Amino acid sequence: MKTGCSLAATVGRRALALAVVAGCAGDPASLIPADPEAVDPPGVRHASGASPTGAVHGASAATKPEGQPEGAPEAVLEQHEPVAGEVIHGTFGDGIAVDLIPKPVVVEPPLRPRKRLDLDQLNAAMRGATHGIGWEIAGKDQFVELALTLGKPDYIDQTIENLEPSALFLKFLGDASRSVCDAVQKRELTLPVGERALLLAADETQTSATAPEAIDANLRALLRRFHGRAVPAGAPELEHWRWLYQTAELKLGQPLLAWQAVCVGLINHPDFYTY
């Protein structure tokens, strides 16, 4: 019995119309394409108007897909030839000169924060800078009398001395410096030149107007005595100490009292009570 049947298969998104004749003599097997992908989908035609593989029996390249209304435009498969783009050459910026051997890394020595002198050290430093004058009232050493207030441990409630430069510490340091420097100033003229604590390179008659070199030399000597620093002549750091002396001299009218003010400033400076 001879029957004719047709089969529609969908491969991917392409609709492939295949004419299959089962048991029909005389139908060539070449009606079934060897490569199903080579058959154009229904309703698709090429811009040239012909299918690249030719017509298939029972289907054409211009066949509309099912459900497409009459008069609707047919889908056209456009072919675009690749256009060679212009070659763009990249460029680098200006070069940077480098050494063949890198420079050695300089490792800075570690620095620790400055520490405050404890009360015993502060008392000794003050007496050493003033040739034996300490902070005493009525013959009593105030660093001993106020030891607990200034943070010295009693080894009952406190075992570690508080070495913070607190506001209370700075207040008592100011009291001590004014007391000590006043005693030094009163004793100064009674001592030989080599044993004095304030007038080291100048005398009580020289002023910043009459002997500026002597004033600078005395400031440098006091910085070495109180702060342990050797300052060269004409150094910029002398400027604010020179200003302090000149201001005190102008206000007080006596060089020795101006040196007393410099003494107070030197003791209250962090370079004196820290290390």
C-alpha cells in the first residue's frame, strides 16, 4: 500500500520542512537534505533572492510561516560584509629615568617619646643648675612635702609614680621655678664670677642695647647649663630667648631681673623637665 505523508520538524529556531515519502517508489532520496542546517527557515529569503542550497521539494525560500497574515512583509536575512577597521597604534607617556640599581633604603633609628623626670630627678636637676638652690619654704623641701600630691607612690595605695606632665605638675613647677630663680638672683652678686648661676658671660650692667654679643653669649651659656644643649652663635633658636630677655629688660628696667625671668622660662621649658 502506497501512502504519502509529510513531516514538519523544528530544529532550534529554524522551521525545517521535510518531505518524507514512506514506501513510495520513484521518490528520490535526495529530496531529504543531508545537512538540515543548510535549509532556510520558512518565510526567510536572502537578499539575493535565492537560497544558497536551492529549492526544496514542497517548500520554497519565500514560504511564509504559519499564522503570518497575508501581505505582511517577509523576513529578509541580511548579509553584511565585514569592514576592516583602521589600525590604532597605542602610545605611552614620557618615560621616567630610573637607576639600574635601586637606592638603598635609609632606616631611621627608632625614637621613643620623651619622659618626664621624677621628683627626685627634678629636684637634683634644679639644684645642679642653680648651684645648690632648691625649692624650699621655711627650710622644708617642697618636693618632699608635696611628694604624694605630685604623684610619688606611697607603696600602700600606689606603687608606680605618675610621670604625666599634668596641669597640677606644671602649676607646682611654676611655683618652684619662681621661688628658686628669685633666690638665685638675690645670691648672684655675692658670688665670684666663676660660681654664678645666671651671669655666666655677661655682667649686671650690660644690656641688649649696649652689649648684644654678650647677651647672646650668656643665653647660649644658660641653655647649656639648664638644658644641656650647645647652641651655636646666631642660631635661630636663640631668637625667642633673646625676645624673652629683651621684653623683661624693657619692662623691669634691670638686667639682673631680666635674667631672673629667663631663668624661670628655662626651668618651665620641656627641655628641662623631660628627657
